[in-house]
Amino acid sequence: MSPFFYMGGYGFYVWGSYLATLIVLGAEVVQLLRRRKSVREQNRS
């Protein structure tokens, strides 16, 4: 299992890229949910 994560010496960059992508996508989802809530509150008034 260790060679799978090591990926011939490039594991840090590969897994780091996956992590960065997940963080950015997660932040995008949170931002969209907040914007949706804000728009709904504005439409109620």
C-alpha cells in the first residue's frame, strides 16, 4: 500500500493536488449555499 501513496516520488504533489482541489470545491459549495440563502432572504422581504 505504501508504494501506491508514494507514487514513485511524486505522491506529495499528486495527493497535495487532490487535497487542494477538494478544499477549493468545498469552499465553492459553501459559498454557493450562503449565496442561495442570502437571495432567498432578500426575496422574502
